[in-house]
Amino acid sequence: MQIPAQVSKHLPDILPKLCKYHLKIMPNQLKIQCINIAMNHFFKEAIAEGELDFLENKTFQINVDDIHYSTTITLRNNKLVALDANEKADVILKSTFNPLVLLISRTEDPDTLFFNRALAIEGKTALVLEIKNWLDSLDFDLLPKTMQKALINYSEML
């Protein structure tokens, strides 16, 4: 489906606001459940192979400032678990919506996003490096083809 040009030029401003609204009205428990299901589905192989063991008993928080959303992630019993974002995290990744889309879609190199200050990561140095290396190695092909196409199409508008 082709998006009209007059809409697509405004989409990078509109989509984060729509996500912010939907996240605001969605019950917190439902958000956490969706995140848990998605993370454990997409990273099933990485978890099984021990690639995420560095998160065992450690916490990693993602703050998406412009949509006012945060989630904290840890690894427990070989499962990724989203926690209440109010818990203190060992590492915090801060960004806004659109740079995260560029990161996930692999349209922009993570180092470029960090150096341009579109992404910031702080916390315990060893864990920061583990998480940064993990972000660098994320396999875009884990996502369904329709989601890949949507992310790429949106990232081209940015």
C-alpha cells in the first residue's frame, strides 16, 4: 500500500505521537506481557545459545524520551523479563523513537547514532560494552518480513 506523499512527509512527526498515545492508554501489565512474549520469541535462539547470559541478574533499561516510555529488561531462568521501569537499572539506553527505528532497521550504524548523540548509554562499563556489542550484532532477519519492510520504508522517510 502506497502512503500519499502529503502524509508520508509528516509521518516521522506523527508516528511517535500515535505510539505515545497508545502506550499511555494501554494497561502496564499488557505492555509488559507483550514485551515479554516478543523478546522471548525473537531472541529464543540467542537465549538458548547463552548469548544473553550477560543480562543474568543485571538490568538494562530502555528510555524512549519523546514517547515517555521506559522498560527494564533482565534475564531470569533463561527468559528475558520486562520489569517495572521504576526499578534502578545497571545500564540505561536513552533515545527517541526515530533513532531507535533506525537502529532496529539497521538503516543507521549504532556507532553513528551514539556519536551523533541520538542514542546514549550509561551505567556499569563492562555491561555497557556487552549491551553495545549485542546491539551491534542484532539480526534484522529475526523480524517478520512484513515488519522488516515497514521499518525500512519508515526509516527511509526519516
